[in-house]
Amino acid sequence: TEYWTNLAKKQFENKQMSQAFQSATKAMSRDSEMSARAEARYLQARILEQEFISQSVKVSQEDRLAMVLNIKTEKLDKALTAYNSAAKMTK
């Protein structure tokens, strides 16, 4: 778990978000204490948050506004879920 979490941190710092998320996922899948996996889950939450913030979608038609809002809402929900689960894993 520690190896994958440290790798994910380095990848996150190097802006390799996809790789960092995958490494954090591998850390989460290891059979270790919940507190050890919490750090990896927190990193996933940060990646999801960055994805939510950085994603820009241009709305050229009014009927696409609902679709864009739905996409942004899903990304925000994923980030919040990840933060909440990381918080539950810690003491």
C-alpha cells in the first residue's frame, strides 16, 4: 500500500493524473489497514476535484446546458464521495 501511495503522490506532483489515480486505486486494493488506504483515497479525491475544476465545457447551444451541468454535477459528486470515504477511513 505504501509503495503505491508514494508512487501516486509523485505522479500527482508531476501532473500525471491518470497514472496517479490508477496507482492510488492499486493502493486501495491492497489488504492493509484502513488508515493506510485513507491516504490513497484522499489522493483520489484531490484528483477528482482537480478534474472537476479544470474541465471546461463550452456551451454553444442552450439545449446543451443541461448536459453540461449534469457532467459537472457527476464529477463533483465523485469528488465529494471520495473525500467522505477518505474521512471515514481515518480516526
